Amino acid sequence: MMDNDIEVNEIDAWNALKTNSIISENLESKLFLDKGDPLRILYLSEINTSDRFDIDLTRCQLDSNWGIYKAANIEEVFDLVCQTNISLILVKQASSSEEWLNKVASIGTQLDIPILAVVDREDEAIAIAAFDIGAYDYITLEELRDSKILQRTIRHGIACHRWKMQNDRLQQIDAKDQNKRKKAETDLRESEEYFHILSEYVPIGIFQADLLGKQIYTNTYLKNLCLTDTKTGLSQNWTESLHPEDRTYLQNIGILESEENLGQNWIEHVHPDDREEVVRSYQNFIQGIGSFHLEFRFIRSQADIRWVVGQVIPLINSNGETTGFVGSITDITERKQAEEKLKQLNIELECRVFDRISELQKLNLELRIGNKIREFHEAERQKTERELHIAKDRLQAVLDAVPGCVAWVSADLSYLGMNQLMAQTFQLDIRDFMGETVGFNKSKAKDYVDFAKRCFAGSEDNISEELEFEFDEGNKKHYLLIGQKYAQGRSAVFVAIEITERKRAEVETQRALEKVEELSELKSRFIFMVSHEFRTPLTSIFSASELLEHYGQKWPPEKILQYLKQIQESVRRMNGLLEDVLIIGAGEVGKLKIKPTEIDIVQFCQQLIEETQLSKQNHHAFNFTHDTRVQRVVIDSKLLRHILSNLLSNAAKYSPVQKPIDLNLRVDSRQITLEVVDLGIGIPQEDQKYLFDLFHRATNVGTIGGTGIGLSIVKKSVDALGGIISFKSEVNSGSKFTVSIPIDQVNEEYQW
């Protein structure tokens, strides 16, 4: 805004600029333009300018430190304006086309930049043409040569343009403020009119009071409510019943001045019994204590007492300040009457309810007596059911304790019940049997069904049989089935007692008897064998010793030595037989001691081959091969001797002299493997399964001597060492025995 002591407009600014440079500078400073402001001047000319004009512009640029930009067409003007903050456009006016002049005229309007026209001379037509293109002024070429005039003209033009823009904005702001004020006044007036219309036509008494509580407005409804019948009007000294402080308060706020403004003395019409509470609550509310919302009686006349509800709320402006109070008095007489009527109806209803309750109590007493009787019968019934249930549980417990499957069945073979063992035997639950017939699980109970049918079909009351049931593949059990009919044959109890163990005991007893017979036979065979085997060497010894006794002095030493060797061979044979008997005796008492020692396994085998050749006095060829990663092993050499010596002895005994015998030895870090191969008479197929039995000899041995205990000793010794023995044999093709003994698994004590 301009200062009040200087009124500035475009004409005053221009005249000041023309007459006095000091005034011009004062106006420029008032119009927001300082000398130091950097100005950017855009020069626009449709034709080329003279050198003289360029010199004038250059001098202005040097004197004022302005920025001078040139444009030859309108497009360049817009480009420069977008790139640079142009302060003024200087237009060289010549005899240009009308189209070009119209384009120039639109520049100032579109870009909001002041335009100064440069003309050749001072002329009215030229001046009009300059203003037509939107220039605020013009300057001649002669004046242009004076840089000070040019500078003042440009600066003044820019200052006036800025003032004009500021003035337009202020005018727009003033216009907006006036519109807002007018709208606010209109809104206030409409609001007041609406309030008065609303308050005049609503069936509620409305009043307005200032901050002291003095009433400043009362609507027509409240005034009419306060009208009294003169004949039965209220007492004029109604204030005498008020407390002195309350009376003073009402006088201060003007409520007692009822003659001047009817309706402002509405408190006069409050019932005497309610008046003090109403006045006190109103006073406290005006003073900011509590709220005012009361129901009280309102007296219009002696015969017309109305119930009303009074309510007062504060009036708060836009700044949150309380400016007064507005209240209402609403007639609720009809509601009170309805409540009173409702209360009377409630009393009547309570009386009727009381009568009804009396009747219901009587009926309830009768019902309770009937319930007691029913409860007694129900208790008796429940007691009977409990006793029956207990009896049933007791019977079930007894049946569950029976060491057998129990089920009772009707004549049509329907299940009536069973014990737990019966259900468990068939891997079912008791409930799965209820309602089913015997044999519903056909895969397991076919024989049971046949037994039940025979029981009901027979004339006897009870039957019993022993049956075998296969519940699962390979799981067979023996049962003793007992059937007992009752209820004139309409039902029956079936008991199945498992006798599998008894049957197994019978089988084992039978086997034991057979074993005793077998042992008796073995004993007889053993006695026969010992007697036979000992008789021959003893006879030989006796004969040789008797001959030596009678003829020893006559025989040459060679013949005496022959008979002595015969005695020694017989003794050796008896010693071997006794050793075998001792091993069998150890087996009989139940234990065979293992005593591992370290031996050279290759040397051990070679020594046994030599002993076999010497003891049998045969000329068999023994082929011994060995593949030993470990040559010294820890093993019970005595048991190993029994194994290998018996195998080699049998191979030599049952093989022709011209047939070789092979002994193959393999030893690694884990086990010893021995193979004895012969090309003898072989073992018949029917004897192979009894080959390792004590005293058993193959049927094809003929007259070849033997005791039948050698291979039995081999088997027991291999088992004692934790090994495995196997063989392959064909009659007249020979036999191959293979023994594998683990080196690190030697049983310290082996029980046969």
C-alpha cells in the first residue's frame, strides 16, 4: 500500500518523471523499486536497428549494469521470457504489418510484462499506435540518446506496473472481505430469523438470558404458559416463601419485574414445594456449579397445575467463550399422567399377579406333592436299576474272572452277552457282538458255530468237545468247549477253556517218553559199542602178552617188537575210545570247558595228517594246501584236534586206498576255514539229516568198523568254538566237509 500523504497513480508517476528526477526517484522507492535492482530489458524489433540505436542501448547497459536481450520475432520473446526474468519489453515501432502489431499487443497481456514503445518522433497518431500495442508510454529516438531519460522512463514504467499489480491484488482482497462480511451478516440474520421462527412455533417454552442470568428473550409459548386466570390468579406475595438470598438474586436479574415483561417471571409459576429447589439450581448453574435439568410442577391457575421439565445450556461463541444462556420449559403433563396411569395399572397388575401367584402356589404345592411321589417311585426304580446293574457288573466280573471264554446265546444263535476274554480272543469289543449271530466272524469261528448248532439240536442239556482253532496264520490254539442249555433249551451258556498249554505239555510229555526210549536205546547201543570196541583190543593185548610170556625167550627181537607194537596200537585205540567216552560224559553232565592256547595252525594240520597216516596204517595220499594270512592263532587245540582228526579219520576209513584225500586250510584275520574232501562211498540222502546224531551210522557202511560218535563229537566241538559245519555228499562220489571257526568268538564255556 502507498503512504496516505502521497496518492500515486500512473499519470502522476509519469508527470513526476517528466518534470523532476528527484520526485521520480521518490516515487520509484515508494513503488518497490530500488536503484540497485538488476533489470533485464528485452528489445524487440521486426526490422534491423541502426548502429546508432545499438550504441545508445549499449551505453545504457554500461551506465546502469542492466541486462539487454534482443529478439527478432514473437517466438524468441516467449523463449527468452521462459529462460530469463524479463523486467520490461522495449518495442521498436515502425510501419509494421497489422498482424505483427496484434501479436505485440498480446505479449503484455499474456506475459504480464510492461511494454515501452520507441518511436521516430513526437506525434499524436504515433502515440495512439503505441498505446494500441499495450505500451504504458513511448520514447522518441532523440530522447533515447539521453541515457538518464531512458533509464528514468524504464524504471518508472516498471515501478508503475508493479504498483498496478499490487493495487489489483488489494482490491481483490477488499472485495473478498466485503463479500465475507456481507455473507456473515446475512447468515447471522437468517440464523436469528430461523431461531425466532423455530422458537415461536415449537410447543416448548424457550427463553434466553445474559451472563448474569437475566432473561432477555421469551418466546410466545412460554408467555402463554405464564398467563394466569385473574379470577383464580396466584398470590402476589409468592416471593415470601423464598429464602432471602434467593429473593435478592431474582430481583437482581429482573425476574420479579413481571409487570414490565410478561413471561420473564416464569419462576413465579413454579409450585411452592418445588420453587426453592428450582431457584437454587438455576442460581448455581448461572454461577458455573452443576447443570440445570429438573422436573417440577408449573401452576397456571388453582385448577391447572402442569408438570414441566426445565433445562438450561450455555451459549458459546466461535472462540469458546460463554456469551449467555438459553433454556427451555417443556410441558410433560401428559407424560406424567401416562406415568401415573401406568403406575395405577401396575398396581392393578400386581394385584392380579398376586392373585395369580396364589393360585400358582397352590398348584405348585400340588405339583410338588405329585413330584415327591414320582421322585419316590423314580428313586425306587433307580435303586432297582442300580441293584440290577450291580448284579450285572458282579456277574460280568465273575465271568471276566473265569479263565476261559464265556458267552450266552439264544436258540437262534444270537449273542446275549459274553465276558472280556471272549471278545479279546477274537480281537473285538463286547459291543461288536451285540445283535450278531454266532459265526458272524466266519474266518475264525466255523467250528464254534457247528458246536453251538449241535448243542441246541441235541437232546442232552450239556455237551463238551476239544477243538482246534486257527486265529491267525500259524497261530493255532486248542480249546475245551462246554455247552449248557437253560430256559427249557431256549438259551445256552458256552464256555471255551484254552488247553493249548496242556496239549503242548502232552506233546512234550510224549516227546520226553520217546526221548527216554531213545536214550535207553542209545545207552544200550553205547554199552554194546563199548563192550564190542574194548573187547577186540583187550583180546589182542591179552593174546600178544600171553605169547610173549611163553615164547618171548625163544623169539628173535624183531618178532618180539612186532607183538609189542601190536600191544601199543591196541592201547592207543583204547585210549582214543576212552577219550571219546570222556567227551560224551562231559556232554552228559552238561558242560564242556574251553581252554584257548596259541598254536601254529599249519604245523598243527601237518602233524594231524601224519598221525592219521600212522594210526590207520594206510597208504592214502593226503594233499594239504593252505592260504594263511595269519599262521599263529589262539584256539582250543584239543577241540580242534577232535574236529580235524575225526574228519581225516572218516575220510581215510570210507575211501579206497588209491583215492587221495584233500585238506584245504584258509586263515584270515576273522576265521579259520577247513575243508576235508574225499572220494569215498559218500552218504545216502536219507541218512544226511541224522549224520551228527550220536551212534548213528550210515546204512551203506557195510562191514567198515566204527562207533557212530565221531561226527557227533565234531559237531559239538564246532558249536563250542562258535563255528559252523556243513557238508555235501553223493553216494559213491565222495564227501566234502567244511568247518568255519571265528578266531575272535571262542566260547569259554559251552553247554551241550
